[in-house]
Amino acid sequence: MEIDKETKDYFDSLDKEIDRAYALAGKARKMNLDPEQKVDIPVAEDLAARVEGLVSMIFPEFMGSGLKEGIRELEAKYGKNDERVALVSAEMVAKEKYSKFESKEKAVEGGIRVGLAYLTLGVVTAPLEGISSVKIKEGYISLYYSGPIRSAGGTASAMSVLIADYLRKKMGLAKYEANETERKRYAAEVEDYYRLVGMQYHPTDKEIEMIIENVNVCLDGDPTEKFEVSNYKDLPRVETNRIRGGMCLVVGEGLTLKAPKLLKRVNKFGKEFNLDDWLWLEKYNKLKLSVNSVKSSTAEVDVKYTPSTKYISKVIAGRPILSHPARPGGFRLRYGRARTSGIAATALHPGVFHLTQFVAVGTQFATELPGKATVCAPVDTVEPPVVLLKDGTVRTIVTADDAQKCRKYVDKILSMGDILIPYGEFVSQNHILLPSAYCEEWWALEALRQLKEKKCSVNVLSFAEKPYKIPSVAEAIKISKELSVPMHPAYNYFWHDLSKDELADIVLAVSCGKADDDKLLIDPSVKKYFEKLCISHTADEVSGKIVFDKIERDALLFTLGNPSDVNADKLCETVNKSKNTIEAISSLSGIRFREKGLTRVGLKMGRPEKAERRLMKGRPQVIFPCGEEGGRMRNLMESYSVGKISSYFPTFRCPKCNMQAYGNICFKCGGETQEYRFCSKCKKSVQDETHCGFPTDRFRHTQINPKEVVDIAAKKLNIRVLPKLLKGVRGASGRGKDMEIIEKGLLREKYGLYVNKDGTTRYDASDVPITHFKPKEIDVSIKVLKKNGYDKDVYGKDIIDDNQVLELKAQDIIISDNSDFSNADYFINVCKFVDELLVKVYGLEPYYNVKKKIDLVGQMVIGLAPHTSAGIIGRIIGFTPAKVCYAHPFWHSAKRRNCDGDEDSILLLMDALVNFSRKFLPTTRGAATMDAPLVLTTHLDPEEVDDEAWSVDVVDSYPLSFYEDTLEYKKPWEIRDKIELVEDRIGRPSVYHSMFTHDTSDLNDAVFKSRYVVLETMSEKLDAQLKLATQAIAVDESDVSEKILEKHLLKDIKGNMRTFSGQRFRCVGCAEKYRRVPLTGKCSACGGKLLLTVSEGTIRKYIEPSKHIMSNFKVSSYLRQQFAILEAEVDAFFGKRARQFKLGMFGKKD
């Protein structure tokens, strides 16, 4: 792909540093202190090579068969990352173009695996482990899915079904026609899986049955759960009665959730590939919408779009709903892209962050549209929230200071302000466009269009160009009259939320009001209507009258036609004759008004933000067995005190010392060891791979003395006092039981670090996109930025001010430096660990020499998603106080992630190159290949990232026709030629460059720790959640309280009761667990005390919160009765508790 000089220089600088790191790591590996003598993370060539390499792990004959060359030819024809490449590649493989197969069944299997591997960019293991097998039964294809198919993602897993059906036609195979009983079995099984494990979406039986009726291939799978399906067992064509988790994921999260995306692809190339029969997805999408919809609560219901309730189908205690669907006061839909928007991320006004305290940068929110979830960052060039204070004042919350002053006095939140969603999100999710908010940018475009034909006495350009200034009321009226444009948004209120009767009441009240030069006083009887309008005002303390300041007074009087005793009746008659309130005020004022915000978007809090070190179970610091001797804490120093470790160890022996060793180098003399194998039958050490007719092992169960190993390692590192706690693993989990040298653990303990399953040290952080930043926002000086290739701002000017906007380079990232846990400080310790390891253990020069935070700028990292096996190189360029990892949309997409609440791991490059080994990885399905950097992508090619990034906006404004098209509910692809997306720049140098439509003053003007995280007890979280529900008029508090009870509290009480009845018992001393208490009443292993693993308090913890909800909120009699029965069961089981009184309650009188 052609790139410009700036981008080429950037990639060259990355290559130079990567080459330096690989060279030094290679020298370290040649010391033979690790399981392999070479760096175990090869660099990937391209997508085609990754696909060939991945699938050849099952079909070795693919390696060097010409498959990757064939894929590249198809990419030249259709473009990279195009689903048609996957379809045709699958067909070519199945037709044996690259390799012969033993059967048609194997040929189809090979084709499906190759197609899925291409769709998943060759970076996840779903094509290998997510499909356990493919069979041809009675002429039809049967796909056997397993749990790791989850790593493919919903879209790719759904596409795998489409590929299978495509191959069915090409290979002349029959359709799978499920009978009624089989369709009902699928529906029952998906429902059982949802109840047992949970899924992102809860499909109905009708949805499942429609899917199974139309997919034409059999969706089968391995049994993954120990539970059997609740109904429709022992069916002739279904091999198991147990629940098949992989199949449930493909049906319940793939085909159901991603049906709109799948339909988009069918519409794109369905005719070309004879897939028109998949247009049944249109009917399915309508069915899905009808079962997850609610009528709008606004005065006029628009039948073109029915608001969806699926995002609030489940409510968790402590995580609030911020807005119900389509309710006045909810988030107003505004189109545009902020610097931190795209690939599912959206933006809100900072006022919402500071006002609610539940919204923090990186907090996940389930959303009504266009996708299922989002994360939000601040943007202050949109409308802020509006509140009603307890003294009757209505005001906007613009700054953190406003929120701080008002928070304690807020009575109601009248408007949540705007949610800024890019057009590209509607393209990506295949969601129809909904009416846009009438905003400054829309008004400016209308004014500029009219200015071409008409003249205006006001300098319109000063208000119609960014940054948009607000005209005075008089200027706005002049512009509207002289240019025939609607009233400026600053003086346009939510009139469409009022009925005509309510508007008439306002007219009469204003006509009787008292107006002077500065104020307007109105009778308080219509105050609730002005609160609906969100027009700022105060309440007079003495008279109680509503008081409007000059700006609001002038706007209100003009809009209503200057009501007075003389004309009030005539104005009311005009209102009554109008079709709606918007037509009425347009008639009253004599100028046109647009609806301020017809579309309100619902949001509900999901997972809180996160930036935290990665910790394995037990928090090991070294992959070295401690055995049972390590005790409950898996402490190697306890094993050291005992003087032995009993575990599985690799079978090495030092010929010089004639003693057992644990790796390639003898820990005692430093000489090379010899590896032997162990025959489990005759118990002999041999060198053959088979012995006594059985395969031999590279390990055996034996005892070692840890004292010598630890003492020699400590001496090498010049550690005079051994740590009291050095955490190892109970036993090595790799295929050959390979382990690290103990020196690595001692150094990690010194720097407070922990090891992951593959030998690396990493941290996890919530993903948030960013394309542009200001130096002041990332805590890095202009001098350091220039040193790292940032010479110009986004407008091509020299960088002289830390408030200039700079374009982020594609592989640069901004890491968290939060006060709770600083990823920057953690990485400083990792750098020190790596340097000391290189110097004292490997005898090489240090690599990092990092002493303070700023030294991290320019250092290389690897980004890795937990469901993938390919890392992407990144470079640290700055720091953020938010608990997130800011990075370019391309970078997140290269990990096959979007930003809807996902979190990924970051690891330093040299730490990975020196310490990572495949031989450490567990052998269980998925764990051996997922969440490990088996391959590394060094150059980010936008053509090879997840195609969701192709839908990111790259323009600085939208055309006027776009806003007008939203009023017609057009489909996003119908106007694709009007707005440029990344997709339009693919293959050109400009693909690495973009703009944004909405800037913000400071990305750090936000909350960095959600209130959900700040509050410690569930009672506090629940109280805060319910308080917000009562304050926000966009939230139905009764619905929230009922859903918390039904979907969380009562469900947990039942589940905990069930768990209590079948619980195990745990020993305090050695952590041994028992299903039944031994007759001695003590631990059989150590004689320690036994404890319950589930206590009475666990069951009762939600009793009082449930009572609190039922006593303060409207709850159905059904739920009240259900709770009463549950409470009676708990009391019968444990005995009724005496009521506890607080000391302060004594002395109170009734």
C-alpha cells in the first residue's frame, strides 16, 4: 500500500527499535536459560500468511501449498479484509485447488476453517478450536461448534454459517431441514444456556425457530455443560442431551445479535454469490425489533422507528439506568465524531460526568442504539445537562464547578444533554438514521446556504463557522427573518415535548405575567411546563413566581408572539388550529422552528472502567512449582523452609554434576544439561519417545530440594536477605512442565511484579479510541513530542503551544497514570526488572534505563486481546489520568476489538521477547493458544484490521443534506456517498489521516473513577442508583426497582440458597476442600479447622436491600409475594433473626 513520507518515517523508526529489541533478546535467548534458544514470538508477514500458518496447524498440507498466494490474488481482486475473499478461498480449498483431501467431509471442513480464519484476520484460534469438526450427515452439513468459537466474535461466527451454506451449494449438498421438534429443542437449549451461563442477548423462542428454519445447515456442537437440556431430549438427529455451549453462542450471540450486519453483507454481494435466500434476515430483523420494542412516550409516536428495550432487559444493583427509551429528558441524539469517538465509542458532555458521577471515562454503557454497548469520553461542544434544583431553579450544568455547587441541591435532572454518535456507527451497525437534534452545525449550514441567495444585516459568518458563537436574541431573530432559516438552537427549546393544551396554558400565563427591562415574572401554575422545555429560570422566594432573565425573557416572548391581555385569546386560537406545538410556535413567532431533539437515546451502566495489573489465580511471581509444601499461599519460601518440593519436573540431568536439573542449564555449575524422557510404566529415564510400548514423558513426579536452587539464584543477584513471600505455582501447566529460572521470580518480587501464564508481565485496561490529542492532555512536553516525530499540528502549523491539536500516529498509545493504580509506575518497575535481568542473569547490557515516567515515552509495547493469539506493536506517547488505554481506532481493531467496553492487555516488548515461551502455556482447549502473543504484527495495515474501523468518520463536518436525510429515516448506505469514511481512503496514503467534527477543550475534564467503584458497600451503590432513578425524569423508577428485584436480588437469593445446600467445606490450613465433612470434624490432610464456603450472610445480604426497595418504590404484588416466600424459606433454614437496633434509635419517640 502506498504511504506518505511522514508515515514511512514513522514506521521506519518503529522498525529500527523493534530490530534492536529482537537483536538483544536473541542474545539473551542464546544463553539457553529459557526453554527455547530463540525468541518465541515471530513477526507476521501479512494476513494471508497468518491464515495459512494458522490453519496448517490442523492441515499441515496447507503450508507452502499456494494458499497464501491464492488469498493475495483474491485480495487484489476484491480488496483486503473483504468477506468475498473468505467465501472464494473457502470454495477453492473445498474444491481441492491447493491440496487433496481424504473425503468431501474433510474438504468442506478445510474450506470452512480457512474462510473463518480469514474473517478473523488470522489472529484468533476460533478456526482451530471453535469448530471441533464438520460432518456430512444424510447429505447435509453439520457444524460442530465448541466454546472457543466465542473468540471469533458474533459477526465472524455468524458468517461461518453463511460460508457453510455457500459451500453446501457449491459442493452439491442437501439442505438441513429441521422438523418442529428439533426447532423447539434449539429454542429450549439456547434458553437453558442463557439461564445457566448468560449471554449478551436474550433471544425469544420465535427468533431461534426462525433462524433454524432458514440457515440450511445443521448447527451442532460438543456438549460443554454438565447439565442436560430441560426438554426435547433423545432426538434421533441430536447426539447429546447435554447443553452445547458453542452452538448456543453462534445462534444466541452470533446470528441473533449480528443479523443486521449479516444482512448488510448479503445486500452487498448476495446476488453475486447466490445468497439471495439469506434475505430472510430482513424478516428476522423486523421480528427482533417487534419483540424488543416499546412505544414512545412522546406526544406523537413515529411508527418509522419503535424504541427498543432490550438494553434494559436486565438491571444489576448499583449500576444505574441513565435513560429509558425515547423518554423526554433522555440523551438527545446528535450526529458527529469527537476526537475520542468511533468503533462503538461515543461522547457526552462533561457535565453528565460531573453531575451523575456514575459516568467515567471508559465506563461501559449498554445503549439503545445503534449498537449494543459503548464507552463515553467528554466533548464540551454539545448541549449540557439541565437540572431542577430544590429551590425551583432550572439551570444547565456546564462545568465541574457547576456540578459541584449544584449536586447536593438537585431535585430532578430534566435533560441528560446530548450524546454524540458518529454517522459511521450507523453504517457499521446497519441501523437506520433517526432524526437529528437541531444543533448549531445544522443551523449554520442552513444559514450559509441562504446567504448565497439573500443578504443579511447581521454578520452571519461569525456565527456559522467553528467555533460556533451564539448570536444575541435580536441577532438570531434578524437572521431567521432575513434569511428565512429556523430559529437558532440556543433559543429553541423542547416545544415538541408539550401538548397543544400545555402550550396554550403557557401563552395565557405569559400574557398575565409581569415584564420589565431585565426580568419576566410568571405565575407558578405553569412551571412544570417550563421545566419540560428546559428553559433556565428561577423561583422568587417571596411570591413563588417564575423569574426569567433577559435572554430567556426575550426569546420566550418572541417565540410566543408577545402575549398580552389584548392578543392572548387570538394566540390560543392559533395554537388550537395548529397540527402540533412546533407548527403552533412557528405561527405565533412568524419564523420557522425545528424540533430540538426528536430522538432520545437510552443508556444503562455496564462494567466500570478498568486499568489494573493482570493477576493469575494465586498471584504467582514465577512459573516454578511450590508443590503442596508451598501451603495455601503457594509460597516458595514455605517450601524452602520445609526443604522439599513434590511436583512434576522436567527430566534434565547435568552430566558434570551428575545431579537432577530443571532446565537446559545446570543451576549449580552453569553447564549444559541433557534431557531425558520418563517411562511411566517401568519408571526408567530413557531417551526414546516410546518405551514399553507407550509414549514417554518429558517430566516425572519427584521431589527436589529448593534450598540450593534459591540460594544460588540469590547469590547471583546479590540478594542477601531472602523475601518472606515468593509466590510460585502449585505445578507447571505446560505440556512438558517447563518452568522459569528462579532468578526471574526473585527479581519480580523485588519490584512488586506478577507473572502471567506465558512468562510475561502485563496490565489490562479499558479500550477507548482517540485520533487527536493536545500535549497538555497527555502530560508530555512539546520537546519530547518533537523528538518522537510530532512536528506539526493537525492543521499543518508548527507546534508551539500545548493546547494545539495533534494527530495521533496509528501505533502510538496513551497509557493510564491514575492515582489508584498507575500503569506508568508499573511499567517503570517492569523496565527495571528487565534491565536487571539482562545485566545480572544474562550478562548483557541494559535495554531500558528508565528512571522516571517521561522515560517511558517512545518505548515499545505489545497490545493483545484475550481471545487472540497475535499481538500488535504499539509505542507509548503519553499518559492519562483516566483508567483506560487511549489508542488509534486502527490499533484497537488490529487486536480484533472495538470500544464497547472491551479491555485488553499491554506488555512491554522486551519483557515479552525475553520471557515469553509457548512451553509455559497450558494444554487445555483454548488456553494453549488464546491470550498469548504467538505472532507479532509490527506494521499496522488498515486493510488488515477489523472492518469496523473502516466505518470511522474522517471528515470535519457533515453536509446539510445529511441532516435533512435523517428526518426521512433513511438507511445509512443510501447516503454513503455524502460522508467520507476510512473505507473510502483504503489503499491511499490519506487512510492514516482523519479529522473530527466536534472538538473539546480538555479530554481530562471528566470523572476518572465511577461512583460504582468509589462506593464500597452494595447498600451504598443501590441507594445511589435508586436516587439517580428518582432524579432523572428520563428514568422510570418503578421499572428500575422491579428489574433490580427480579433480575438481580431475588435471583441471587435463590441461587445462593441452592449453592449453600450443595456447598463444599474448606480447610483453613491447607485449603483442602470436602464435599462431606469427615467424621473427625477436621481436615483429614492436616487436622485443620473446616469452614463453610458459602455462609448464611451470603444468602441474607440482599434481604434488607430488597425490603428497602419494596418499602420505597412501587413493586408488583407478584414480586412482593415471591420475596415473602423466599424470606420465609431463609428464616426456616437458618432461624428467624432478631431485629437489630442502632444505638441512636433508643430514646426516639413514635
